[in-house]
Amino acid sequence: MMKNSIDAAVDFSYQGVDYHYTIGLDLDRLFRQHDAMPSIHVILARAHSVDTYSYLYEVMQEEDIAYSNPQGFALDYLVDGKFDHNALAANWQNAKAAALVQPIAEAELGIPNLDLHPDIKRALVAAYKLGKAA
């Protein structure tokens, strides 16, 4: 199974000290643990024992995160150094919903592959999202 990951780094200075924080993000684990994409700044801060209520964290938040070494589906979302984590999260949520409604489509509608019925797939995914939001 292919690993879905990306490396994130942030460089900044605070009170005359230069900081370089990096972390490898396991995107599969991240999405299993969270319904939405969490703040990468928060993940970096926690990984480096930075209190998210500190001035150090506030300064860190002002800097852009640099992304590198995409693996798996992350390759599709890193373009010219910009990582579109919002699009990735939305597509991951749609794929997760489609996987969850597929057995229902097969059992109730006799559809073994929702990809062959995009209108029904969209409707079932929308219904799943509506029910989840309620």
C-alpha cells in the first residue's frame, strides 16, 4: 500500500533566536483522526513542544509553511510549492463518504459500483454529508 504523506517545515525568528521546525505528516493517519484538516501550524507546534498560547507560537503562525517530499495522493495537491490541503481534505471526505455508502447502494439498489452511476453517487454522498451535519 502506498504511503500518503508530505513534509512540512516552518522557519522563523523570535527574540534573536532562529527556529526551524519540521515534521513528516502521515496523511492517512491525520485524516483517520480528524474529520477536517487540522492546522499544520498547531501540529508543528505540538511536535516541537511549543505552547499554542505563547508568543513564540504567534510568531510562528505568521510564517508560511514550506511543503516537500509528497508521497501518494499528496503529489496531486502540491503545485509550485503550494499545498492545497483544503482541496485534499474535501476530496478525501468525498472518497470516505463514497466508500461508506457503496455497500448501501449495492444492498438497497443493486449497484455494485457507484462510479458507474455518478448521479446516484453524488446523491448518496450528499445525503451522507447532510446526515453527518445534523
